[in-house]
Amino acid sequence: MLTLRHYSLLTLLGILMLMAAPAGAQTVESALMPGQVIEGHAKWEEDCTKCHKRFDKAAQNTLCQDCHKDIRADVEQKRGSHGRFKEQRECKECHTEHKGRPENIAPITELTFSHERTDFPLKGAHADTKKIECKACHKPKVKYREAPSDCYSCHKKDDKHKGKLGNACVDCHTDRTWKEVRFDHDKTRYKLRNKHVEVPCIGCHANDRYKDTPMDCYSCHKKDDKHRGQEGTQCEECHNDRSWKKSPFDHNKSRFPLMGKHEKVECTKCHLTPAFKDAPTDCYSCHKKDDKHKGAYGEKCETCHGASDWKTITFDHDLHSLYPLRGRHIATKCESCHKGHLYKEKTPADCHACHKKDDKHKGRFAEKCERCHTERDWKVSLFEHDHDTAYPLRGKHRTAKCESCHTGYLYKDKTPVACFACHKKDDKHKGRFTEKCERCHTERDWKVSLFEHDHDTAYPLQGKHRTTGCESCHKGQLYQDKTPTDCYSCHKKDDMHLRRLGTECQSCHSIRDWKLWDFDHDKRTSFKLDGGHKGLDCYACHTERMDKKVASSSSCVGCHKKDDKHEGSFGPQCDRCHETTNWKTIKPGTKIFRSK
């Protein structure tokens, strides 16, 4: 038994041989190769990497399949002998290499090989190895896998039909015995019944003609036709496959069942020629002379008349037409509506077509009379404005006449639903409050106003504003020109201060009364009035016009610059030394600097 030491010595020996060998000598792998490969692999014997990958035995299967692509396809698709192994096996388990050129590394024999693991398992007569040898199907120099699996490839010489039935032998024959036929004629388009069952195949399939065999009676029974073709070729209309001589023909199962008085009429009355097929089935062809309508109601007599009695009318307008008769239409004569040709000229089903002369609206309310009127009584109106339109009538609109609003054509001219469209002449605001009358007025009474300034706007009315007329503030277009909400916009003419106290009137005045004011300079400003400032008139400090809020200087120099004997040398904050009570009084602790 070789040990690790022996392998090391052999490896070292191989390396020494390679070192001593000339250029082009064998590799280590070829030097250590256990034996020659088979004839089919001989051309790759020097290239070990074709079948082996160093240090990766698992890669050998992939390398085998790189050459044997058909085997790889079988394994991937789980077909053929190699694809049906329950577990993936290595190629070398069955195909052992390096045993010499003549070695058969795929030893397949009848004893070791199972045909059940192929795409063509042997069944029936194919499974009897005593009768059928492998070479019967597997020809020399042809791979086993390429052996045909269809019947015709092997049994073409056995085809007595000479190809006229195609090459799908399995449709009729089995693999148990060639003579056993499993063909079921009932599964074809022509099922065999009664006497056709007893007929031999050649009786219909002459000259082995199967594909285009005719299925109509006349093709086979033309010679049996005693009518000589005068009654057509549709034999099955009168005869059947049970008996040719007995006719099971039932006229009631034909296109024209005999009913009423037709049952007693002789065949020759309608079938004027030997060809029964040409006999007319419409009433008018036979009864044209009996038509009292002179063709005005068309030729479909059966629409109104029955076969039992010509005078009996079977037509029901409610069931047999799209226009059921209701109310007074039930007692109306047919001629009142059907004045022209019944089928050529379409009878109108709209009211206006017949009642145009009765239209008191002169067409202004369109032609859809049924929207308001009924067939019971023309004067009764079903129309409900609240339910049938999107504009319910409320208040005084309920008693208004239709013509008051619907002055034009009802459906052509769309009736406006805006108040202003009808009440423009009643607008005392002359359009200045826009056209949305419903914002203030209701349908109950035009003079009643629903508008609440406190709730419906962002400017609640308080004090004297509550009794002020709308026009006092809203002088322009109510919605187009935005109404100002500041005091000065309306009370500019009342400003006695001439804007010297700004435009924020609400800072001093109240909306209860213009003369009431409660401004406290000490609390509402940062400049407390004390000493000599107390009791001064506002205009003494606020001498200039101002926009919006009052903006006056709080420094002493702002007002007393002319009184500053220091001429600005001690800064603008006079209150650091002087008191507001008396200008000449100096605050205690103040150092007095006298000039030299």
C-alpha cells in the first residue's frame, strides 16, 4: 500500500524528470496519468484541463457536459436516461476513463439498461425482447437517443393505407398488436347509427379515401333517389338511417309547421313544383289576393293574423311592439297613427308627431309632451318642478306661471336659475351689490333680508354702524371693489386733527359715539406726561401730519431745541439734568459746569 511518503517520492521523481526533459516534454499531470484514455478522447489526452480542474473534483461533471451538450440538456430538462436519475450522479461512477484506447466506458447491455428510463418506454409488443431486438429500432452508427419514437418511421412498410390516412398510426392501432384497432367512429364528425353500423368501411371509404369522405346522404345514395333530384339533395329532411323506404317526415318539424287550417290543405296547393324546397313559407305569397290593406301594412300577415282563422287578430300592441298603448290610445284606430306604409315608413312614437296641432305652447316647450302630459287626459300635468328639475320652486316662485321664467324655447334656450336674470328690473341697488340676490333676499318676500353682517362677513357691525345704511359704506361695486374696513376711509372728512394724530381713529374714538374718546397718554404710550407737559394741547407736540400711527420724537430736543442754551453740547437728553416741572430747576446731584 502506498503511503504519503511514497507519493511524495513519486512527485519528486516526476519533477526531476521534467527538469531533465527537453522542451515540449509532458506536464506533471501527464507524467502521473494512470493510463491512456479511450479512442474518442485521445485528441485531448495531452490537455488534462479539458476534463480535470486542479484541486476541484466537483468541477469534473461540468467539464464533461461542456462537451456532451446533449447530455446536459437531458439532465436540465429531466428527460432521457441521464435526466431520470433520482439524484445527481457523477459521470465517473458509470464512465471510468484511463483504461486504454479500446475500452468501452459506456457499457450498455440489455441486462444493465432499463428502457423505462428513456423517453420511449417499451410497452405492448415492443416489450417482448424475443420478438423485437434492439437493432430493429437502433440502427448502426446512429446514437441510441436519435432513434425515432413515432410509429410511422418504423412501420411505414406495414402501412396498408399507403399514407392516405396520414402517419398518426396511434389514432387507430395499439402497440399490443398491429391488427387490433381501437378506432371509434363516434368520436369523428360522423357518428355511425342504425344501418350505417353494418356497412363495411369500404362502402363509404372507397379506394382508401378517409380524409375527404363526404358526410351528406346524397353523395352515397344518389343512385337510390327516386325523385331524380327534383326534391333537392337534403335526403335527411324526409328519410333517416333506420329505413330508406319509410319516411319519418313531420311537417311540424320543418321550417313551416302546419297549424290551424293549413293542416287540411293538400301538399300540391303550396308545393307547386316537384322541388319541395322551393315552396314559399310566407303568408303573402299565397294570400296576396286576400289582403284588404292593399299592401299598406306590409307582407308579414302573420304579425296580426293567425292560421286558425283569418279574421282573428293575434297582434298585441303592448307585447309585439316597442310602443304599448295606454289611456286613450287603446281606443284609437290603427289608421289614426299608421297612415303610410307600415314597414317602409317608420311610424313615429313621439307625442308631438301626432299632437302638434294641440300644442298650446307653440313649440316653445319643445316636443317632449310626455314630460308633463299623459295619455289618460291631455289637461292633466304630471310634471313636478321640485322632483323633475334641479331647481325646486319655493315661496312666490310656486305660484308664478311657467311663461314668466320660460320665455324662450325650453330645451334650446337654457333657462337661467340665477335671481338676477329675472329680477334685474327689481334691483334697487342698480347692480352695485352684484347679481347674487339670494345672499340677502328670499323667494318668500323680496323685502325681507336674510343677510347678517355680523355672521356673513369678517366685519361685525357695532355701535352706530348698526343703524347706518348699506350705501354709506358700500359706494362702489360690492364684490368687485373691496370695501375698506378702516375708520379713516369713511371718516376722513370728520378728521378735525387734519391727520396730525395719524389715521388710526379707533385708538382714541369709539364706534358708539365719535365724540367719546378715552385715550390715556401715560398708559398707552411710552412717554408719560408729567410736570410742564401735563395739560398741554396735543398739537403742541404733534405738529406735523402723520400716516397711520402717531410717530413723534420722545427726546426733549425734539421740541426744545430752540430752548437749548447749551447748543447741543450736553446731548439731546435734557431730562438728565432738567425737570419737566420747571426748566430752570436742576435735578439734585447734578454737577454744574460753568464756563470760565
